[in-house]
Amino acid sequence: MGKNRGEGGDKAEQNVPTAAYEAELFRLQAELVKVQEWVRAEKQRIVVIFEGRDAAGKGGTITRITQYLSPRVARIVALPAPTERERSQWYFQRYIEQLPSAGEIVLLDRSWYNRAGVEWVMDFCTPAEYRRFLHQCPIFERLLVEDGILLRKYWFSVSDREQQKRFKSRLEDPMRQWKLSTMDLESISRWEDYSRAKDEMMVHTDIPEAPWYVVESDVKKRARLNTMAHLLSTLEYTDVAKPVLELPPRPKPKGYERPPREHTTYVPDHCASLGW
């Protein structure tokens, strides 16, 4: 593929030992649980945007962030293509519906920045719509921040060589082929178009109130840990006192009798057929 056009360093120097990775991952996840409790107690609202090229590692990072969080507090939003009705609305309208209420965290796996990326590169929007987005987006985000929403934006940067490797891995893996689409594969031939679109997007939307943070993601483990550690460093969260919970003793039986097993339909014991 020629020159590696990513921003990452030498992968051999960046590899993370598995034991060290798992230990630090668990420590960071424990801190994120503290953030969750702080968000609930203080009625905070957090929006975290994950953007970047296809196969850059956004989804894997989101999975690790939310692994131990309550889905009632931390919600992942990955919107499909807009419907005809949504296309007739103000562009930001369908994203506004996904914003958090008090005590909620929303993680956007792609966001309103679709307009500055795939929609613009693939000619899914007009030049006028694109220019309007670049003008309105900073205003929109300032409004969110002024209203008290904690907005964080991460761009996952992957090299063309590493992206090609991940695409090939997905193509050969029947369990992950669903992650690939014709749109993803076309992004290979439009690499520089996406690069120019990203650069232009950054010029207009990297604002003091909501700056972009670039994550070097050629090494997935480093990208996950770096993102989680940085996110935590941007939040002034505190430990929340937990209620003291005690397991009560089981009450004495009061004559209840379970219905006969033959009156209930049970799931077959598939495991018994495996010869364990």
C-alpha cells in the first residue's frame, strides 16, 4: 500500500502486555463506575462523541467503557440512516432527541458529524447543506455546553495500512462480516477525500468550548486505555457515598408448594448433549 498515512508510531513499540492491559482496563472501568454514581447523584448530563474512520476502534472502546455501567444510566446511540421524514427536518433534530436527561450518559457511536464526513464525501448532502452544517455545528455545541451538558469529542485516527488489515480480518471472519458494508470498502478508494473532509471539519468545529481530542488507534489496547484515562481526567467527579446494604435472612417456609414440573415448559438441556 506504499507509505503508511496514519498518525500512529511503531506498533512493535506500542504493544501492551495482556496482563498489564487487563489490570489497567479494570482499574479504569472501576473509576467509570464511580463516574456513573456521581452522574446519578449530581444529576449530570454527559455526551461523548466517537468519530473516526471505519474500523478505527470506536466500537471496541465504547464496549469497554460501558461494560460495567448500567444501561439505565449509560446509553449507546448508533443511529441508522435518516428516514424520509427525518431528512425533511432540521439536521440536528434527530440527534437532539437522543440527548441525555439529568443523571444520564450518552455515548454517540458516530454523531451529527456524519454530515462533515460520509455525507459530504459520498455526495449524500448538497454543498449548501455542508456549509450550513459547518456554520451551525459550533453554535449548536456551544448551546449544549452553555446548558450544562458535558460534551467530549474523540476522533480515532487509524493508518491506511492498519485499516486495510482490519477490513481483511472482518471479511474473512463470518462472525464479524456484518461490520463491513460496501460503504466501508469504498472508503478505501476515498482515503484522501476523507482526510481532507476531516481536516476541514476540525478547522470549523475544534472550538474551546468543545475541543476535539485525537486518539491514535493503530494499537487498539492503547487506544482504549488512553481514551478512558483521558475521559476520566476531564471530569471533576467525586466518590459518592454508597448506602449500606445487608442481605436479609430468608424467611421460614409458609407452606408454599411448587407446581409439578410437567405443568411447565422448560428450556431443553442442550449442555447435556455436549457430552460434558
